[in-house]
Amino acid sequence: KAVFLKHGFGDANMDEVAAVAGVSKMTVYRHFGSKEDLFAGVITESCQQLVSGEIEEVFSLPLRDALRAYARKMTGIFFARDTAELHRIVIAECRRFPKLGRLFYETGPEACIDPLEAFFVRHRNDPALKVSDPHRAAEEFLELLRGYSHLKMLLGIDKGPSPRDIEARIEAALRHVTV
């Protein structure tokens, strides 16, 4: 991961990966058949670490508390430096390696949308929830958290939102899905 984050996908080389990992290049190739497969493994591992863990614990909280906690977790992920760098690398390389784009989406954004959608479905009878399409509402909720601040950060225009702005985004997202 460190080598890819430092050099991007195209300029990363397997000799440096092996050196940083403290193994032989042959060992790297034995576990990952190619640089593309290694990068896919890095993406999968990074995304799984980010979105797994305490999600079920968060979603056991009362409705608004759960959504607020999930939103804080997601904004922490969206605006993390390593996440942004991986995002940039995938965007830069997805035309040459389309499976990287799909893998990133499935293990990153989709892995964040799915549990939120399931949460909305479980709480569909809660009068405080105003969601008619759980999947679309989950996508919209997460997009409201990212907003244009995320794009500005990816483009290097801005370093990301302030803590105050993040809290304002969270409250706006909550208003979008709750009464």
C-alpha cells in the first residue's frame, strides 16, 4: 500500500514492493500473480478495514444516533488522506484496468451503501424515517456527506471540510432522511 500511495499504480514497481514488505519478489508474485492483482488486494483490504468492524454496533443504536455515528465514521473515511490517494489512483488507472474501478466501487462505496440500505429497510416502519427508496436514500445520504468538498479535496483545491462543516453536513443528511 505504501508503495502504491507513494508512486501511484503505474510507477510502483514490484522490486520496491518486495523490499518494503521484507520478502522476495518471487514471494510477492506467488501470492499475487501480477501488479494488478496486488493492487486489487490493497484496495480490497483497505476498503474492508475502513467499512467493517463496528457497523453493526453503530446500527444497534436508536435511529438518529445510529445515523449520526455512521455519518461520522463515513466522513472520517471519505476525507482521510489515504482514502483520497487510493481514490485518485483508481480514477487514474480505471480506464487501463477497468476491473480496478469495479473492485473499488464494490469494496468501497457499495460496501458503505449496502448496510445503510439494510438499516433503512429494518426501520421502514419508524415514523421518524422518511425513506421511500432505501437504496437511493442510502446513496443520497452518503453523497450529502461528501458533497463538493470531497471533489475539491481530490482535485487538490482544498484540504477537506472543517469539523464544523462536517457536523453541518451530517445534520443536513439527517434532515434528508428523518422527520
